[in-house]
Amino acid sequence: MEERRTEETEHNMDTAILSRIEIVQGDITTQEVDAIVNAANSTLLGGGGVDGAIHRAGGPAILAECRTLGGCATGEAKITAGGRLPAKHVIHTVGPVYRDGQHGEPELLASCHRRSLEIAVAHGLKTVAFPAISCGVYGYPIPQAAGIAVQTVAAFLEGHPELDLARFVLFGPDTYNAFSSALRRLGSGQQEGEHGC
Ligand code: ADP
């Protein structure tokens, strides 16, 4: 009988970690958290979708601060104050434009989540809300993006007990359902390996 070896390191994500992740359907601009994450473009000078909604709700102070930041690379993140938003800060990150999944998109999307949380921790923030980064005009397939987002955030929370809460705020039922299933899969130990993340 041939020895069976597996490289899998699957484990059920600790329920204490999963309980620090929330998935809700709603509008990210109304969230009362320390920081909301903006799915921005690399100019940081405003755009459509969630970016437009955040600037409209937060007022011109956010854009004025963004103008001083010199843009942002894909997969990176930068922080501003929250203007008139209930959230004290906005963390602007630039998701990848989806081509075929073979151009570093999974790594860049994971990096958006990780860098946003690193910046939150560096500023002593405890609660962060994310939209579905790259899932709008940037065209990332939603189930795959959801898997990457939830796994990356859970792994980060595991190493950072000082962060109390990461909340995904999804605009419509399709994204809400995809993120909910991704979180359930993580709880049952099923990984997203086939999607390359
Ligand atoms: P990207 O360019 O990264 O794809 P988009 O803004 O086009 O960013 O879309 C990202 C996601 O944000 C989409 O799922 C979109 O439906 C969602 N979205 C748009 N407005 C809001 C909002 N006010 N609150 C939460 N999510 C939003």
C-alpha cells in the first residue's frame, strides 16, 4: 500500500476568530466603525460605485486629503479621516481589475485586505468595515473574491487579537450570499485552494 501524503493544512477556523467577522447587507457609508474601506482607483481622486458613495456621504474633506497622498498602487492602501461619515477614518485601497485570474489578481486582492488591516492596526483602530473590493466595475467573479476576502481577513484576525471586528458590508443579495457562504465554508474547514488563493 502506497503511503498517502497530503500537503493540506486544512483546519476549521477557530469559532472565536469567525465570531469577529460579520457579513451584512447594507450601505457601507452608514457604518459606525473606526474605519470603512473604500474600493478606490489608483488616482484616489474619486470614482463611481462605492468610491462615489463614500465621497458623497463624507463630504469634500476626504477628497482634499486624498489629493495630498499621491495616488495608491494596486494592492496597497492609504488612510484619511472620515469627514462627515459616522466612521472616523476611510482606508482607501485599490483592488485589481479582473482579467483572467492569471495576472496576480488573487494575490493583489488578498493584499488589499491585509494592507487595509495593517494600516488599521498601525492606527490603533479596532473595527473595520469592507465592501466587496473589485466586485463592481473591476469585474472580479464574486464567489472567488468572497473566498479570498474572508480567508485573508480571518487569517489576519487570527494573528491580531487587538482587532475586535471586521464587517463585510455588501450592497446586494448576490454579494451578501457569496460572502456568507465563504464564511460558512471557512468555518467547516473547506478552503478555496482551487481558486488559487
Ligand atoms: P470596484 O471598482 O473595486 O469593482 P465598485 O465600487 O465598482 O468597486 O464595486 C465594489 C462593490 O461595492 C460592488 O459590489 C458594489 O455593488 C458595492 N457598492 C456600491 N456602493 C456601495 C455602498 N454604498 N455600500 C456598500 N457597497 C457598495
